[in-house]
Amino acid sequence: MIPVDGDFILSVAPRFSGAKAEAQMRIVGQISAIFAPTLASYQINTRLRIAHFMGQVTHECAGFRTTEEFASGAAYEGRSDLGNDQVGDGKRFKGRGLIQLTGRANYRQYGKKLNLSLEDDPNIAADPAISLKIACEYWRTRKINAVADLDDLIRATKLVNGGTNGLDDRRKYLQKAKRALAAIEGIRIAFNEGEKAVIVRRGSFGEKVGDLQRMLVDKGYAIGIDNDFGAGTEGAVMDFQKRNGLKVDGIVGKATWDKLGAKS
């Protein structure tokens, strides 16, 4: 499993300031720890597949700063092709998700696939973690992995968008993702087939990092708990690894989690 996380996402996505930056950090922070295992569970697990996924998704969700369409959705009112057959369906089933789910029919379809009540409660599609699953499920349903394997940006874009809107933007993010993945290729961690352990390392952030920091504090390490894997946390991890006969690399994978006593 390639250890892609919030740090990786931000190395590909554009950077913002003010409220836009806060929105981006909220979304990325909530999916940082689950990003790699979620992608892996959908076989988005090679450099090309992850790079193409990032190229498409980064454009679709405006650089990870929204999981909901900016427009009201009124333009979809009465769209029978989207299954909007009740008054108010346009706004109710507006685009949500990292790859935007639009229309009652699609909410119903993906709700069944994911065992979620998306049709009854469409707003949950905007939850960052669920948004990620929706995007991955869409990716699998449209068989985009096979296109990514061929490194075919145009075909992948058509499968996601229906056309080639934003092609230059998608190409830019694809190239950034390829460079970022090449840079972290050297710290890949091998897991037994079927394992979905979360990997965190310097630059990671989010709730899983906070869990790690609390465990280290419980072990007697004097570090802050701020959900941000910085130099202090890395130093504590490396010391813990050394004291417990683990590989001293500062990367928290399954072996380190197990020694810390994390529940699977």
C-alpha cells in the first residue's frame, strides 16, 4: 500500500488562504488517515491509478475545498434523466462528493452500493469520508482503473466528466501527483494481502495522528497533541521504535501500531 495521506493530497492540490484554506484543511484532515486504505480497498493501488484518481478528483472538488456543488442545484429541477421526479429534487439532490453525485437516481444507486441512505438523507454525501467512498465507488463502477493503467488522461476525463471540460487542469494535477508519488515511492511499506493498516508519517495530520500522539504520551513521551505529525512526534516514534526492536524509520505502520497497543 502506497502511504498517501493528507500531506500527499496537499502536495497535489492548489493552496488557498482564508476561508478557502480552512475549508480545504477541514476536508483533507478528515480523510488523511483513511485515504490510502480506502483507495487500496478499491484497487486504486498503483502509482498510475492513484495519480489519475488525484488528477480527476482534485479538479472535481475544486482543490479539496468543497464536497458540495457551489450552485444551488435548481438547474436540475425536473430532470427526468437524473431521476428528479419530485418537486424540489433539483436542490435536494444537487452535486455532492469528491466526484459529484447528482440527481435522485444516482443517490439511490450509490446509496445501495455503499449501503447508505443517500436518497433519504442526501446531505450525508457531502461528509468528507463518505465523499471519498462515493468517488472510489464511481471510479470502480466506470472501470477507470483500466484506463489509468494505459495512462489515458482523455479517456479518464470523459468517463468522469462526460466530456473534456477542465482537461488542462486535470493534466496539471495528474503530473503533480506523478511527481509526488515518485518522491514517496522509497517509503512504501509492505503489508500482507487484505490488511488495511493506516500509515502515518511526518507531514501527516488528522485524527489518526492525534490518536498516535495520545498513545505516545501514555508511553511517557512529552509531546503535544495537535493532530500534526511534526518533528517532535517523529522523534518520539523513532525512539519508541528503537526501544521496541522495530525498524527505526519514523513511519507508523502495522508493526508500530501493534507495539503501541492500537486496536485493529
